[in-house]
Amino acid sequence: MAAEERLSIYRATRIIKKRENSRLYNALRSIYEDSIFIAEIAGLWRDLPLLANLRCGLWYSPRFEATCYFKSTDGHTNNWSFNTSRLNLHVAQLAGLRGGCIIVDSTRRGKRFPDSMSKTIPIWTCLLNRAVKNCLLRMSAESQRDGESQSNCSPNETADVRLLSDDWDSSLHLPLWVPDIEKAAIEGHIEEWTKQLEACGADIHSLASIIRKPLRPLWISQKTLIWLNEVPDCNSWDFTPIILVSASASDGIAQQRSMSQFSWHYIPGAGDDEESWARGLSPNLFWKHTFELIDSGPDLCNQQVAELVEKERVYRAQRGEYSPQVTVKLHQKFSGNNHSNINGESINSRQLMGSKIFINSMNTTSSDERHPIFWLGSTNLAVAATLHVPDVLDDVDCVLNCNSKFKSFCLPCADSYLHLPMVTSKEDRFSLINNLPSAVGFAKLNLSRGKKMLVCCHNGEDISICVCLAILSSLFDEGGSFDGGKSFMHANITKWEMRRRLVLICKFAINARPSRGNLRQVFGFLSRKNESLFTAAPAVHGA
């Protein structure tokens, strides 16, 4: 009996070990199989841009034009919310310019769609439609009051505004599987959220000049029936389609699939929770070596991934770069020369098309491609990821490095570089707030001299955004003009005012994803306002 028990334990251990060793291959193979479906859907509407909803969606295609960030938690039942720090206005702008867009995401649960697609994005489209309609009505009222000759719109545009304001669909469109009771509960919050959107400082006027038809979500999964000879032209619809594609099959359980060489388990939503299975592999690196990884099989996949990740690490180390686990290419910067302050001027469709702010987010042809930075209007302040800094040093005069892993940059003056190692609030709840006084002091010293300053962190999305938020709130007035902190000394910064400043930052740095814990530290710093924080220059560590 003891021998049988030992054998049973031994066999169980072997099975567990085998499953663990094959988990990486199962995930990658599942992603590859689902990517075929995504490519088929993208081929039906070739003119529409393909977007990945971070971070899970980023795994399912090598040809994303941009990314977005809609959280499922904002759509969880009885926990619905609208967060002005995740406006994703660039998605609406891109959809307006191109006649729609396709957003890709997935879910590991036994559902066809994640809550980000079932509720978060439909709520988002409804609120934007309502805000745009209100803007159109105001524009129409102003043209009637002041006369078309004094209106900001041409006569044709004014007539178009009046037509749109009458027929503009601003109702909430949810999928059929969302219960009517839940839909009614969500509709009870729509008016409140619309007011928040309009009050947060978002540039709805520019959006209204770009979007010609209201946004409306459509849902496609692997169970959706599409007649290929009857695929509608998106231009024929009376709305701007936001096509939501759930990449994975919704069977909910792992399926055994076999090939001539080996067998593997299909995992729905395999791209989710990459830290638990990817072993340092990024979507970009995966799509560079897709076929060799898929052909390697479960037994050799782990070793193959380890070699690829190590080669990538060595390559970046030789270039003096630090590579985070998941690298998302940034988009082209907005030119700060076209703005009088951080609020900037209204951006029309021609300006957006000319600035090329949306580029291929997963271009696998070259890892040496130049990575632009995000300029925050004409504030002389910019944001970037640390690994992109060597490519843009010629465009800036000084660098504030917030990366916890020390990295030195060659700058002409010793006082033009400051390294303040910061980590996220999950690692240290006080890391950011303890370094912000020095960061703001360094910014004041350089911005007062008219220098162009770059703030960088490991990904350019969280810590550097929060540091810029503290700098803009402390050293710039409400109009976005540098005043060295004079207006801040007499201001009463509230969470809402801080969020308005964050919206302005996100208008330019469209990849911004500041964490709640880091934002809380910024507010704590701003709440402790004291003139002594800004009068003393920090000790500057040269390169």
C-alpha cells in the first residue's frame, strides 16, 4: 500500500511538473491560434485601424496601429465607474479620422467578452457621444446668437452642426446579454459621468470637429456568424463603429488538441496575466520568433524562450539600455511649437493626420527604430521611457531620470542631469513623495532658464507621468504657463483639480497609465505645499 501511495505521489508530481513545463507553450500556441481569427476579422475591414486593449490584447497580433487601456473593473457588476485618468481620447480621434476602429481583447473566464468590452467601452462611447452632442448644441446656439459671420465654423459647418445635433445618437448601447436591470442601473449614472467628463478639462471641442457620426460599439467573437459576401461597408452605417473583438473561444475550459508531433492544451484568454507564464517574453519578441517557438513544441519551448530573452537582454545591455518585460512602442509626439500653453489650440483632423501620432505599435522589423517622446504642449517638458532616452538626447537640454535602475546619460553640463531612483507604490509607498521635492526643485531650476526637460522612467507611463503632474501643478498656473510656483502658493489643490491637470497631460502623453497609489502620493505632496520646497535647489548628481 505504501509503495502504491509513493508511486501515486511520484506520478502526481510528474504530472504537475509536466503541466508546468508545458504551460508556456500552451499559452503561446493558444495565442497564435487565436491570432488567426483576429487577422481574419481585420481583413474584413482593412481600412479600420487595429488597436490592442492593454495588456492582454497586445499578444494577439503583430500589426497593431495603437493601443488603448479600458479596464474590466470599471464595468464589473455593481462596481461601474468612469475614470477621467483613462479617457482614451486618442481612440475616439483615430476612429473619427478613419471611420471607425477595431479593438482586440480577451478573457480567461468562461465568458465570450471581458467586462471591458461588455460594459466599460459601451459606457465610454455613450459619454463621449453625449459630451459631443452638448458641444454641438452649444456651437449651434453660439452661431445663432452671434451670426454665422462671427461663428468659429463656416456656413457649411454650421449647417452640419445643426443637423448633427438633432440626430446625434447619445443613448447607451449594451450587448444583449447584459440584463435590463443592470442597464437601467448604469443609465442612472450616465448624467453624472457626463458632467464629470465635461468638467475634467477634456478637449471635447476638438473631438466634435473630428467625429462626424456618433460612436457605437459592435461585438464579434469566434461564435459570431459573418456572411463573407455580405460584409457591410462601415461608411454605410449611420454611426462610427467601435468593433470589439474577443480573441479567444469561450469554452471556458482547456481543450486537448493534437498534432502529428505533439499535443497541447488550448487556453482561452492565454494572453492574460503574463507575469505568471511569459518568463520575460514580450509580445514584440514573440512575434519576431513566432514560427520557431510554435514549431519547437512543448518540450523545447521553455529553453527556446529563455535563450531569446537572454539574447535580447544582452543586446540591450550592450546598447546601455534597460528593457522592461513588456515593451510597447510609443507614438509620434505632438509638436509643442503649435501650442501657446499646455492647453494648446484645438486640433483638427488635418493636424492630427499630419502629426502621425498613431504608428505601428508592434513593428517587428527593427528594434533600432527611433522612439519619439511626448512633449506636453509648449511647457518645455517631455516624457519618455528610459530605453528611448539615448535616441532623443539631441532634442532636450536636461534629463530627470526616475528609473530605479541607475543609468547615466551623456549631457554637456553636470547640472543638466539628475537621477532620482523611484519605485512603484506597491514596492514602496513613500518612494515617490520622498523624491518629489528634489524633482520639482530640479525642474524649477532648469525650466526657469528656458531649458527643455525630459522626465523618464522605466516605461514612461506611470512614475514619470506622476512626476510631471507634480511639476505642472507646482510650477505652472491654471493656463499652463510657467510661473515658478507663484500661483501654487496661493492655490488650494483638490483631487479634482489635480485630475484636471492629469487629463491635460494625457492629451499629449496618450500612453499614460499612472497607478492609483502613485497618484495618491502626488496629491499628498501637493497637499503639503510649502515655499521651502521650491526655494532650495536640489543636490544635482552629474552624469
